Amino acid sequence: MTATGKAATNKNGENVLRAPKFTAEIVADQLRDGYWLEAPDIDGDGKPDLFGYGLRLGEIYWYANDGDWTRRLIADRIKMPVGADFADVSGNGHPDVIVCYDLYGPIGTIHDANTEGGKIDWLENPGTPDKDESRWKRHYVGRATGMHRLRAGHFTRTDRLQIIGLPIVAKEDVHAVLPVVLFTQPDDVHTAEEWPMTVVDDSHFRMIHGAEKKRGLIPGSDLESLLLASDEGVTWLYYDEAREEWIRELIGTGELTQFEQTGFRGSGDLNAGRLGDDPMAYVAAIEPFHGNTVAVYTKAGEGEGWNRVLLDVYGDPNENGEGPGHQIVCADFDGDGDEEFLVALRGPWPWQGVMYYKAIDAANGVWAKWRVSEESVARIATADFNGDGRLDFATIAYSVQNYYVAKDAKLMVYRNEIEQ
């Protein structure tokens, strides 16, 4: 495709469109709860593994990519783990797990933020997790009320790891203004009581639900930036090294027509996709919070902002004002250099599974769509699990009390068999 997202042509001038094909494999079924999923190489054998968990049990497992997906327990007794990421915090060459937890009080919903919670820990990979069956050591990072998402990377500097913390609700109200905070790696991560914290922004964002980090979006910089989905809609947040300040670029205001009915507005999750030479040619979003609409933003022209195209509406909001959409993932699955996007739908059926979108003419809002999974999905993780050079994906069911509990919740891997 070109940077405008028009389908590539072969030597005969015919459009080339590779239909997606994935083969499903069950990693674990009959899950007691399900919510989060990531795909780092935990045991260092060169093959991506999985770690995942739900909110209720407080148990985090990793699944070895050993042919049988052997399951081992990383940690237990973590009070309601929510968002997570991974990075080599200890410096031993192995990915550690970073998780935020203790978000809610007794009610267990967004209307009940624990004012003493919202904590972040990093769990230390022992380096031989396939042999060491003990729990991983927990280290405290810091906290902020309502902490729900985090992203680890290099956002203002490259010499130390940083963690961006993103609350979803404040103690005052579900829709109160939230602080976006930044934790910077201390001199000694093993003995530090907590990491130094600074406030990135405490006056612009409400109800942040989706957060994706991206490298390569800031011209001439190796720093990572963030795409945020919140009440405000879709925002690109990055640090300008020359100006030494954080910059917010509002891409779009999201879904606004359901507010009187549901109480939610803006965006719920998002990701940026590459087309041609443009690493952020489009932004795909689920809107609003736990929304039912899929929209795509494309650049209107130099200095002219972004256009929003509504692609699909998956059912009506339920009695809580929520729809089935939970995550967006952008990646190049068919190997043509451009990125497709996946939509995670938690259910109930038929609004359940993974939908695969391919740009035909993104500038004019034309996309092809396929369903590539029928299982309930809360989160998607991407990796080349079998080493054949094609990007696969894995899913974990959405099974969360007080929100939605999937029937026959599973953790799945979908192996890519698209002809390339």
C-alpha cells in the first residue's frame, strides 16, 4: 500500500489482497478469570512465551512456549492486578513483569476507587524461571489513586527505564481530572523503597482507559510516545526534547452521541498503524469506554488535522452503558509492510472474538473486514510464536466480575497461515 492506504497492485495492475488465515490452538481453558496478556521471552530461549491473569484471584501465571504451554505461577495474593507491561528492570537480561494493582474498594467497580491503592510493583524474573518454581520477588515502584494502565520504556531519557502510570478514575468522581505520572528507575532497583515520581499532566485527562506506547513517531527522536484513549477522545502525548516539555496533540474527540444514554464519551482503546512510510498513517479506536463503535482517524492533509470515519457498531450498550469492545492492536500480519488492525470483542455473541481490518483505501475510509476468532477476548498479544517469520497473535477471555464474565473462558494462540 501507499502512505494513503490504497491497496498495492501486481504487475498486471490488479489489486493484491491477502485474506487472513489463522489456526487456533488452546493454551488453557476453563479459566477462572481472565483479563491481561503479554508475550515476552520469559525463559530466554529465543521463543516468545505468555503471561496472563484475571482480576479476581490475584494469581499471575506464565506459559512456556515449549510445545505444551507448560504453566507456572509467578505471583499470588496480588490484590486485583489490572494493567501490566514487561521490561528488563533488574538488568540481568531477562524480562521482568511490571503490574499495577489494588485499584478498587469493596464494590469492585470504577465507582469505587481505593484511595490507598493504585500501586505498581515489578516482579523479578529469577533468570531460570523454567527451573525455579518459587514465586518471583516483588519490588514496589509507587502509586496513584485509580492506577489502571502502565507503560514501561524511555519517554524523556534513554539512560534509565521509566514507567508511565495512568489512572482511570479519581477518588472524587469517575469523571474527575486525573494525574498522568512518570516513575524513573532509581540507582539501585533492588534496594529502593520506591521510584522517584513526577507529574506529567494533571489538568487535561479524564477516565483514561487505553494507553499504547510507540517508538518512531517523534521525528528525529529515539524516545517512545503514548497514544491515550480517554473522555477527551484520542490524544498523542510525547516529550519534546528541544523544548523540554510534554506535548499533547488531540487527534479526535471520539464518540459523543451516546453520552446522554450511557454516561460515557470519547475513546476506550486505540492504536496507531503504519501505511507506507508513515508510522502513524491512521489511528484505530474502540469508542467510548468499553465501547461498541470502531472508528479510524486518518490525516486530512498537512496542517488540517484528522478525519474520523465510523466503520462498525457492535451491538447496543448494555444496562451499564457498556459495549463489547476492549482493545485495538495494529501490526503487519500479511507481510506487505503495512499494518492491519485487530479489534478485541469480549461478548456476548455475536459481538465476540477478534475482527481483522485491512485498509483498501484508508484515505477514503474503505477497509476490508474478517472475523478471525470467535472466543471472548479481553486482550491480544502479538508475537511470532513458532519462528516461521509470520506474526501470530494470542488472546485471553474477558472474565471479570461486575463487568462481564465469559462463558468457557480460554487463553488461545492463533498461528498465522497467510500466504506471503
